Amino acid sequence: MRLRTPPLAPKLEAAARRAVDVWPFTALGVALAVVAPVALLKFGFEKLDLVLLVLGYGGIGLLAITTLLVASSALGLWWQLRRTSVRWSTSTLETGVPLPTGFSLPSLRWLPLVQVYWTWVTPDADVADRAAERGRLREYVTLLRRGIYPSITRRVVVQDAFGLSRIAFQHCQPGPIEVLPHLGGIRRLPVLTSLTGGEEYPHPMGLKDGDRVELRRYVPGDSARFIHWKVFGRTRTLMVRTPERALSRARRTVAYLVAGAHDEAAAAAARAAIEEGVLGIDWQFAADGSAGATSDRSEALHKVMTSSGFAHQSGSGMKRFLAEVDPRGPAALVVFAPPTIGGWLDEMRSLTTRRYGRVRVVIAVDAVHDSVDQSRWRRWFLTPLGSSGVARGDLERVGRVLGQLRCEVVIIDRVSGRVLGAGGHLNAARGRAA
């Protein structure tokens, strides 16, 4: 049996990157290292040009000093990080907002000409700010993707103010850290409270789980917060509000999170539904990449985070999830889906042909871009860099497909928490980046 050897290209690329990081001279430094000796020897010594003599000595001296300062500073920082254990300020972070991590480095403000900064290599994140406090630079980071990460890799760069010398090294901080999707305006969204209640119809034989619109006399043991004080003020009789008898179509709710492109907002909607308890009392949840359904809140949030690594298997676990939960009785299905065309729509098409219960699809977005009426150059230059929004045409196509499958579609803006529309129609304000 012949063993597969790993490709050499990634290894060579990593080795070349490490060699470039420890090379102390930038392109400008190499140019100065070539020009300064030529000016000193060719013109300063041979032609006795005092100006070029001074410039040659000054260039060589400046390059030597900056290289020595940068090299010694980088070595000191590397040694300090190797010996010091960095503690996380919190083990649970959120995407989309700058949060402190507890990581810090000396600002080196007492050392002339030396600057230090760092970036994250893995996972994807933007170091939003390095606030100087008591001689140290403290990290505030904005994470871009939810997930559970076993470790964090940073690239620390030490350079001089003139850009002549630069040395970089990587630092690995053990985890794990849990990154949840940012809720935005979905935290208190009224439309989520209607996911599980079904359409409750007053019925004389139904359960007492409707609105408290009926009245009866107060008896010992009734809660005082349900007393109708206005009726008491008029009649001097204590009356309490009781729930009407209602008949609900479904007593159980099963929810599923579909991973895919631009699915962070959908994951935030799923997180809000789990944390706010809007899925009802009897509920079960699963997501792409997870094995089995759960009704535990912590485990459900864990499934939300781990689903980020299964965008290429969009909706692949939905059939297995329904095969597990459907034999337990009728239930309303809620699907949290990304606003893009993908394999999950084929899964929805197959399950709606076999399922008789209600299917509601919640699509969440960060921004909607009107790219149809814009020229190409306007889309290139006016679309925000790194925007996570989707095109209005793509979103409407997804809504029309789900409408043809007779699914109840709700489209939500994560930034404002407003309902943009249903089905293939949108009524939201135009393109706003999260």
C-alpha cells in the first residue's frame, strides 16, 4: 500500500513565510544598504564629496541602529511571551463587536524609533484597537466567524519608524474559546415569539393556554398580579384574569440551523430563539455538522457555534434530523437559513413533499444591496469593503423558491431587528452594512 505524501507547496510556502518574517530588512532597508555604501565609497572617498560622505555614514549608521533596536526588541517580546502565560478575559466572545481579550504587549514608548503591532492569523478576526494603558498595548478584537477554536495564533510585528527594518514572529495562545454570533437587533424581536404558538383558536374543549381575556371571581390562592383592579374599582368585587381555552395546531417545535454563505445572521436568529425561550416548552434543535437533536440550551448553543465549519454541507443533516424527531409526534418545523441559493433548498424541496406539518423558514441578513441597477464600477467602488450583505435579487429568488414550496418565510434584518418582508417581496430600506 502506497502512502500519500503531503504536498510540498504548503510546506515550502510556510518555510518561505517564516524566512521572510525573521529577515530583518525591508525593501527600503535593502535599498538603503546598497545605496549608502556606494555613495560613501564611490563619491565620498574617491571624489571627496563631503555631502555624500555624511549621507553615506548617516544611512549606514541609521540602518545599523534601527536593525539592532528592532532585533533586540523582537527577541525580548518573543522571550517574554514564551515565558508568560496569557489568560483570557472571558472564554465566550461574540462576532461583530470589539471585545477585550486580556492579551497585551509593552508599548515600547520608552524605546526610540521602535513600533509594535500584531494581527490574528487564525481564526479570522480584526484587531480593532490596541489601547495604551500603563505602558502596555491591550487588545480589542472583532471576530468575524462563530465557532469553537482550540487555540489562537497571532503574528507580532516589530518595526522601526522609518520602515527600514522589520521582524515578525507568531505566538500561539491555547484556548479553547467559544465565539457566538452577535445578536444585533434580533435580541427582542416580536416575530420570534410567534414561531411556536401556532394559530391559537378559542375552543371550549381546548387547553387554558390562550391570552388572559376571561374573568372569574377571586379565590384564595390566586396570584394578586392577575387581579383586574379596574373591575374592582367599579364593582368592589375581586375578579382575576384567566386564560381563554385555546386549541393550538402544534404542541412541539423542532428547529434546524442551515449553514452556508452569509449564515452569521441566521445563526444569530437561532441563538436569540434559544436564549429567549421562544421555541416553547417542548422543543428540539439541531444544526449542520451536529449529530442528533437536543433540547438543552447549552448544547444547542454549542451546535450553533460548531455549524460554522460545515458551510459546504448546507442542509445535509436536515433529513437525518427529521427522521429522528418526527416519530415522537407532530411538531412545527422552524428552519433558520442563509439568504443564498444552495443545496439546502433541494433538501427543503424533498422534505416539504413528505411533510404535512407547518414549515416556517427564518432568513436573517445583515444588509441588502441593490446591485441590479448599478453599473459595474459603482458596485466595485461603492460596495463597502468586507460587507456581508446579499444582493436583493438573490434574496428574492430564495424567497420565491420557498414560497413555491408553501413555506412560511420571514426575512429579518439583524442590524435593526426589523422584518424586511415575506416570501419574494422586500420592503426594507436599502443597503446598509452591519
